[in-house]
Amino acid sequence: LDAGETDQVYDLVERLHPADVADLFELLGADERPMLAAAITDLMGSEVFAELNDHVRELLVESLPAGEVADIAEQLDTDDAVAMLEDLDHEDQQAVLAHLEPEDRAAIETALSYPEESAGRLMSRDFVAVPGHMTVGDLIDYLREDRDLANEFWEVFIVDARYHPIGTCALSWILRCPRGIALTDVMKRDQNLIPVDLDQEEVALRFQKYALISAAVVDPDGRLVGQITVDDVVHIIQEEAGEDVLLLSGAGDGDINEPIRESYASRVRWLIANLLTALVGATIISHFGGAIEKLVALAALSPMVASIGGNAGTQTMAVAVRALATNQLTRANTGRILWRELRVAMLNGVTVAALIGIATALFFANPLLGAVIATAVMVNIMTAGLAGVVVPVLFDRFDQDPAVASSVFVTMITDSMGFFAFLGLAVASGLV
Amino acid sequence: LDAGETDQVYDLVERLHPADVADLFELLGADERPMLAAAITDLMGSEVFAELNDHVRELLVESLPAGEVADIAEQLDTDDAVAMLEDLDHEDQQAVLAHLEPEDRAAIETALSYPEESAGRLMSRDFVAVPGHMTVGDLIDYLREDRDLANEFWEVFIVDARYHPIGTCALSWILRCPRGIALTDVMKRDQNLIPVDLDQEEVALRFQKYALISAAVVDPDGRLVGQITVDDVVHIIQEEAGEDVLLLSGAGDGDINEPIRESYASRVRWLIANLLTALVGATIISHFGGAIEKLVALAALSPMVASIGGNAGTQTMAVAVRALATNQLTRANTGRILWRELRVAMLNGVTVAALIGIATALFFANPLLGAVIATAVMVNIMTAGLAGVVVPVLFDRFDQDPAVASSVFVTMITDSMGFFAFLGLAVASGLV
């Protein structure tokens, strides 16, 4: 396809939705993307840029002159323009900003002044806010007259003289009321105001919990400065919920479009951390070198004890991390959840310990070895249940993301406990 | 608080949003929930039930007489009523259905006839559909007159004589047009029609990709039968994205409100599977019993080689599983992504192998042991990179959820390869 026949490519791409064009870019290799961009220049509208994966967009944007980037940024909503520019290095960013109309530049600069991943970066400045003295009819006339409004909006915000939001009105309510009714009689007074510096994860949780379509963003003085609509939040919900599996596994950002060097940098850190924690296990094993020389079966069985504990710990940890991320696990119920997980661990422990104990006793014709491994597995699964809740909860208490480093600690605890309990019990019981 | 003073509890709860009341139930222990329900009976509106966690709701619903459940179901939207009833066993479900008004019963029975987790279960039957010959003014008059319409809607569907949707109109466009304009001139013809049997995960991906607020659901004949709005999809996006971490870790449903017996049943299966795969590793180790007796350091070091491979495999697997779930990894780019992951694995392998090789050579004053462990780690990290992509992709090709069982296979592969490469090389190199 990309072997020169640009006209055909153009014809094929022309029929696609911008989101599909963006997908097409992501499917291509890094070297083919500029070729596609060149073949379909006039289809590369701002919508396509808004839909592109961050990494792919960054590469494409960097290959364009600042003037062209500025042209695209001007067609985008503020939030999409900010997303496009925030990843550029400072110099390129300034070059693009210099090409923008003063008004757009001011809007983007203000947005960039809010912390990354905050409501301020996410919000759009295109919203409809009207004073409370308007009637339904006034509002409809105002909307019909003013050509400079946002194209799509779902709710209208009612503000007082100081531009503080006092109510929200869904468009369906407005359409269903006679013209004479005052907006203050239609609007919902109970509002969900988003502070401009609220973290995007919190924003997403609020949208989800209260089933919001749009919400007013207010500055520290309570003045309406923007709105966030649910379509901007949907991909954050997806990212935040999906990133736990990547973080827990130590895969960092985990984006298949990420440059290889970045993937390497984020992953090798955790492999080295894993190396160091595995060293703890290795040290414990080498302390029992004498016991292993006497009974080599210990060397074959001890990784099993560690592995089962690690698996049980990962299960509990995954549950705890998700419960923390969705605000289901809080200070109020930590004790109850810990007790719940310990009871599950007890059931799991008894089952697995019985299986491995009986199998070992029979296979090695050594009942004591069976009893030792069963006890060690039981102890390690209980330890895993405890550590799987306590480690993420502690990270959360100290305001660290529990998904980031819990895994390393839980695995270290279950590995060490597995080797120590099994080999220690083997010696203490007089087995070797 | 719950120690008898029900009036005070009532006063406190009265001020809360239904979603917060639902949260309150989830925070309480299973035995305290009926007490709270009794204290605030008349605040237990249908909204609270709609917001409750599935497990918590199931327990509460089961404790209520069928007549009361039916009263609550009648106040709910069809989709929420279906969610409440679909988990009941057949007998209880029939008892509740018998108490419903014929019209509601028919709607719920039709919804229950669609497969679980399909668009048909998710959709609401309350939507606004009008014929194409209407003007903006006709529509506004119709909306003002008909009191029986949905309370909140964001888009109006335009249908032809056979009730096939021909266009969609955002309410903001209607509000901004003069009354005389025909709806067919305002509506967007390019539609995203959802087949009634589409899986909810696909529905969620479409909403996300095309930033939809609502979408028309059509039956196999193309007739409009319902609508899905984004607020119903948001929690599915969150669940589907968040469940990967739970599935990959073998924690099943992973809900902290799940009954203990169900958690036990779903988790112990994976622990037993892990037991069997760990057995493969143990078998390999015991084949090298002679080598370990000669050099006990092998017993201490071999779990490290397995563990680092397991960790690298989990990283790649998490990336692959998320990329598959979000449709970023498809047939078209599997080869490229595999090659990408192998290059990352090569970089990781060289770094970690060098570290562990040099440290081992120095610590044991044995350069050959260092070379053996470095080679084994390199081989195992490359194997992990390969297995981490290939295993989930194969599950996906055979229409299995890659998150469910990939973990067991990848760990088995990296464990076995770790032990085999390290101990095998130790023997082959003449180290022991």
C-alpha cells in the first residue's frame, strides 16, 4: 500500500473517521508514519491529531515546522491543544506559542500553568454560562444569536454576578419547558464543582460516581473558569484503571507506541529491584547450604513454596490495589478487609498445603517432609494474605501510588518467608 | 453510630447523595447493612439501589419480599432494573416479575432475553425518536407537550417510516437553530449504530474511540430499539480496564464485597494451577540433583534466574494484554510489536545479565559461574519477551480472554527455562 501509490492511499483514507485515521497511524511502523502524513496532508485535520496516541503524536509534531503546529493547535479545543503541546520540550513549545493568535496563546499558557494531570489541563474554556435572571426563552434566543459559542455542549451553567456557578441545567430540561419559565426554577442547585487543581484521577472518579455528563471547573475563588465533559474523562478512566496492571508488573507506561529506550529505562529499574530482592531469598537459601547438601529434594521443593506464596500475594495485592484505586478500600474498612483476606488465605492455605503435603509425603516416601512443606505453604499463604493488603495500604497512607512498588515488596516478603519457613522448619523438625 | 440511635443515623444520611448512601452500605459489615436499611427505609430510593455494588445489592434484594423489590424495580430505568434482577435465581426473579405492571414486565423480560453483558442488557428503552419530516420547531413543541418522555436525554434520533435511524441530533444544535429548519438539515447522518447483541466491552470501546454521548441500539432488522448513554458505559470502561490486573493475578472477580466462598473458589483454582506448573520447575531441578550436591551455590542462585525471567515476562505480558484489550495490538502489527518487545528484552537482558554475572563472579571468586548465570539470565529474559507477547496473542486468536490464563503459562515457561538454562549450562560448561 505505502509503496508509492499515494493517490490510492488518499482515496482509501478519505472515507475514514478521524479516530480511524489516527488508529491507522498507530498501526504503521515509525518510519512509515511520515510517508502516510505526506500522502494525506489535507486530511490531517485537527481531529486526527486530537485522537492520536501521545507518543505517535509527539513524533509527528516534532517533524512539523512550528507554524504548521500552531495552525493545527488553533483549530483544536483548548484541552486538545494543551495535550498536543505539553509534551514538547520548552523551546519548541515557545516557538509554537509565538505563532498563535494572542487570545489562543493566553488560553493555552494559562492551561499549561496548572499542574500536569489536573482539572485545569483537562477543562475546556468553551462553555455556556448565563445569568440567573434569564428565562428559558431568553436562553434559547441567546443561543440562537451568538454564533461564537461552543459547538457541542450538554448542560448550561447558571452564574451569579460574581461568576460563581449557582446551578446547572441539562439541555433536555430547557427544551421541555415553556419559554416563560425562569432558569432558576429549572436548574439543579445541587452541583459538583471541580476545583481547577484537582487531580484527573479524582475528576474521573467523580464523573463515574455521580454519572456526570459535564461539570463546572472553578478557580480557588469559586469563579467558573471552564468545563469538563465526560468524553474527555472517558479515556482517563480507561487509562487510570488500566495502568494498575502495568504498574504492578513494573512495565511503567506500558504503551506499545512508547520509544524503546523509554520502555527499557522504565522496565530495567524494576528488574534490578527484583534482582536485589531475589538476593534476599538467595542469601537465605545459602545459609541452609548444609541442609541442602544432605537432602537435595529441599533445593527442588523450596522454589515451589516461594512461588505459591508469591502467587497468593499477587492475588490479594491486585484486589487491594483496585479497591484503593476505586475508593472502595478506605480507613473505615481496612480492618474488615484485612480480616476478610486472611480468611480467604486460610481456606486457600489449607487446600493447597494439604495437596502439596500429601503429594510430597507419598512421592518421597517421607511423611515428615510432607508435614514440613505443608506447614511452610500454610505459613507463606497467610503471610501473603497479610502482606498483600498491608503493603499497598501503607503506600496509600503515605500518599504513594500503591500500584507502583507494592509488587517488589510483596514478592520479597513471600519469597523470603517461603525459603525461610520451609528450610528453617526442615532443620528445626530434625528432618536434616 | 449503629448502636440503636436510628434517628440520628437518619438525619445524617438524609443529606447524602444516593451514590454516597450506596458507598455507606459498602463500608459497613455484612451484618450491619440490614440494620442501616431498616433505619432509613424511606431514603432507600431506587437511585440508591442503582448505585450499589452487585454483591451488596444481591444480599439486600434477597432479604426483601418480592413485592418490595418489584416496587423498586418499577421506579428504576429498564437497564438498572435488569441489573438488579439478573443476579437473582430464576424462582425469585419470576416472583418479582409477577408483581410488576405488565408493561414493565414485558420490557424487563425482553432485556433479560438478550445475552448477559450485551448491549441489549445495557440499553434504556426511554429515548426520543422523531420522524424526519419534523422541523426544529415541531420537535420543541413535541418535547414540551409529551409528559411521558425520558427525563434526561442528550441526543434525539431521527427515524424513517420503518423506524430505522437515519440521523442523530445533539440538543445543542437544536437549541441553536431557528424553528423553521428541518431536522434532516441539522442532524448528523454519520451514525454509530450499536447492534443489540454487541458485547458490552465492544460498546465501551466504541464510546471511547468516537467520544459518544449516546448511541442508538438497533435490532437485527435495523430498527431502533433503545439507546445507550455514556453514563451507563463509564462504569463498564472502568470495570473492563481494571479487571485485567485481577484476572492476570488470578484473583477472579476481585471484588472486596464478594462472598468469601466465591473468592476462595476463584483463587484456589489458580493456586493449584500454579502448584502444577511449579512442579515442572521442581522436576527440572531434581534432574540436576547431582550438580547441586557438588555446588550448593547453584541451589541458591537458580531461583534468582527464574524470578528475573518471571518478572520480565510479566512486564511484557501486561503490556500485551492491555494492548489487546484496547484494540491497539491487532493482526496487522503483531510482528512489529513482537520485534519491539524482543529489542527491549535484549537491552534489559544485557544490563541485568552483566550485573548478576559480575556480582556472582566476584562474590564466589568463580568467573565461569558468573558467565553461566549471565548467559542463563540473558536467555531467560529473551524467552520472557517472546512468551510475554506470544502467549496472550495466541489466547486472543482462539477467542479466549488473554488476561485469564496467560500468567500461568508465561510463568511456567520462564521458571522452566530459568532452571533449565542455568543448571544445564552449569553442567554443559564443565562447571560441575
